[in-house]
Amino acid sequence: MTAPTAMVVGAGIAGLTAAYRLAQRGFVVRVLEAAEAPGGRMTERRSGSIVFRTGARLIYPFPGELSSLIDELGLRARVRPAPHVSLRCADGREEFDLSLSVGPHLLLTGALPVAERLRMLRLLPSLAHARLRVDPDQLATAVQFDSRSMAAELSAHVGPEFCYRWVEPLFRGARNWNAEDVSPAFLFATSAHTLGAGPPLTFAGGIGELTSELAKRVRVECRTRVLSVIEKRTTCSVHVESHTGHRETLHSDYVVCATEGTQPATLIAAPPAAARSFFAGVRYNSLGAIHYSLRQDVVALLKVFTRRSGRLLGLFEQVPAASASSGRPGLYVQAGPESTEAIRADPERRIEPVLQNDLLALFPSLEDQVTERVEQWIEHMLPVPYPGYARTVREFEKFMRDSPQRVHYCGDYLGQALVTGACATGARVAQRLADQIARQRGSNTSPSSR
Ligand SMILES: Cc1cc2nc3c(=O)[nH]c(=O)nc-3n(C[C@H](O)[C@H](O)[C@H](O)COP(=O)(O)OP(=O)(O)OC[C@H]3O[C@@H](n4cnc5c(N)ncnc54)[C@H](O)[C@@H]3O)c2cc1C
């Protein structure tokens, strides 16, 4: 019996995991990646002397697929706790300490009214439920928290100050989401599992160690952009363009589309109606960030901002030389959600002009201090888990399970907006494809349901 072939489109953590698991199950796999190097939003790039992350900073210590891969690939000894930096929140004229973790210490914070601190206890049943019943790698398991916005839910249960002074600045700084735009499904799914789980993690050589290790074990062809995928009865045609502009058509039994969730709508020709309608509802936010290399050392500082602060910045970080991967002191800033439209209005997507006033207010010697800078525009930062989205993911996953296809999908938008969630979708899609083939071989029928 000949081995089935699979083409994976996209070499982020989801696509690389899918490729690795498919190869283990006997598939002949090729990964096609548009960028110059694998890793997607889980790696680093260099520009001059500045080394910067393409996306993820840290890994939540959930015991899922990503943790299994770390062990299988022999990377456990390379895992490190992510560097701890105290987090400050600026809310207008006032500043206070914020904590990333959920726990009894929250009851003692002076930054919230006493009544709201006590009402935080009302969240305990939801957190306990999420701990027992929700998989932190699968947003679709948190549908019970998905009916209204995080702002509405937290304001009703605890109070508006808890939402706007505590939770929202963390979300704006880490995720660039505002509390009205997302459901609390992400919050409950993740925070319930971080309780007592230990610190967030990274690797000794940076966040990209896992994706580079995976990329060594599968065939990855970079600078190869997939233009379209056509699913036929017995095969898939994949139209690609190389960096030299050369175009060709490749063939494969199966395709795993592991791109950001905004791509399948245009990449996959004539998808089933259920896929078309699901992809029409996938939304991502964007992010503008700037990395600076500085002449003189700085003290460690990590600050996030409420909307009432009036800042366009979502996050401001001073990185001392001792903790910088380049060994040079630096600044890292992220534009907040309100700046996105202004950046997008500029055809060159320049970020500094939009943030200049805030930057000079927070770091007046910027112009004298800067030796190098890199502006980073991330068009597809994170899938936005708006109220109702978890339910649509659950329905689409059911459709994909029940109706065998040649084109399959994985990526953070189907799992969770985290590297752990994206990774888990890669493993699930490999398992589903293997099961599909086993069933077909058993019944000897065609995989196309159309
Ligand atoms: C700024 C930022 C901070 C984050 N912080 C964290 C964090 O601290 N912790 C955490 O867990 N998560 C974090 N995340 C989220 C996490 O990085 C992502 O959820 C995860 O890496 C997504 O993986 P993926 O494989 O689904 O997608 P991606 O990594 O985006 O992979 C998709 C790949 O497909 C390729 N591609 C797209 N179109 C084509 C095409 N037509 N042909 C060929 N290739 C194509 C892309 O180039 C890309 O390499 C962060 C993300 C960002 C942007």
C-alpha cells in the first residue's frame, strides 16, 4: 500500500506539529512556507543588532501537546521560566502594581475598591468549572462563557473597576484586545489552569527553539507561497509561487491549511458551505510594535495602560542589557487597539509617528539614546474570540469530524490564541486525517463527501 501524501501550508507551530505527527503516522509530508524561515509567530528574527520576537513571548505551562513535544524532542532541559518582570499599570495619574496570576493575593490589592475585591470570590465557581471541564488548548470547550462580552460579564459579577483597571490593561498589553470585543471564554479557560501551574516558560535559546527543532525533522520549503488549493475527487492541486516568481502546480492526496485563519477564505477554491461560512466569521486583530536598541543601560520596567490613561500605547518595556537576547539595552513598545486605524491609514504602516507623543513622555531622551530601531507591523496578530465565536468553532470542528475532506485546517483560531492552543490543533488534525484514512481503507470508499 503506498504511503499517503500530505502538503502542509504554513510552518508555524500548528503546521509543524501537524507535519511532524503526520510523518510519524506514515504520511509523506511537505511543508510549504511563504516566509524566509519557519516558525510563524513563534520564533525570532534579526534586523541589524536587534533580535526580536515574531509573536509569542512565553509558553503557559499547560500539560498538553506542546509539553509532550518538548519531552519527545529532548528539549526539556532547554526549558526556562520566562524572566519575571514586575508589571505596573498606568491609569491616568495613578500607577499601581498588577499581577499576571489569579490567586488570593488579588484580594489584598489596594488598586481596587474593597467591595469589588470581595466580589471577586463570585468568580470561584466559574474558575472551578473551567478547571474541571475546559481544555485550555480548546476555546470550543468554553462555550458556557461565550454568550456576552468580557466587559459585560466581569462588570456584572465583580464590578467595573475590576474590569477596566485590572483585567483590561493586561489584555490590552498582552493581546491588544479591549474587553468589549472579546468573550470571557479565553480568560476563564486559561486563568483556571494557570492557578498553581508554575511560571510561564521559554527556552534557553529563545521562544523559537521548539519550532526550529520541529522544522529539522520535517521537509520544509520556505519562500514558497501557496496561491490556491483545489480539492478534487482523488487528489488536491496546490498552486505555488517561489521567491523567484516561478509558478507551478503540485499534487498531494491531502492538504493541511495551517495559515492564519484569515487566509483559507481566499486560498481554498470552492470550499464546502460550512467552511465558507465559518471562515467568513474568523477575525484577527493587528499590532504595531517598535524595538529600540539603546546606548545606555536601563532599569527593567514593564508598564501597561488603561484607556483612561489617555495613552495610545498598550505596553511599554525597558529591557536592561543583562536580560536582552542581543546583550544590548533596549525598549519595546506596543501600540494599543486605538492606534491600529491610524497606523493602517499610512500606506507604509509607520508606527513611530503615531506613538511619538507617548514615547517622548515616557522616555524623554529617546532620540539621543537610540542606536537602532525596528518597526514591526503584524497584520494578523491574534484571532479575536468575540462573544459567540467559541460556539462557531465547535460547530465547524464537528463538521470536519463528521464529513471527510481532503483539505483540513489547523491554527490558533481553531484552538486557542496561544502557542499551546495552536500546537494542539496540529496534533488533532493529524489524528483526524489518520482516522479518516483508516476508516476509508476499512470501507474502501472515496474521501470526498461532495
Ligand atoms: C505579538 C504577539 C504576542 C503573542 N504572545 C503570545 C504569548 O506570549 N504566549 C502564547 O502562547 N502565544 C502568544 N501569541 C500567540 C501565538 O504566537 C500564536 O497563537 C501562534 O504562534 C500561532 O501559530 P499558528 O501556527 O497558528 O500560526 P502562525 O505561526 O502564524 O503560522 C502560519 C504560517 O503560515 C504561513 N503562511 C500564511 N499564508 C501562507 C501561504 N499562502 N503560503 C505559505 N505559507 C503561508 C505564515 O507565513 C506563517 O508562517 C502571540 C502572538 C503575537 C502576534
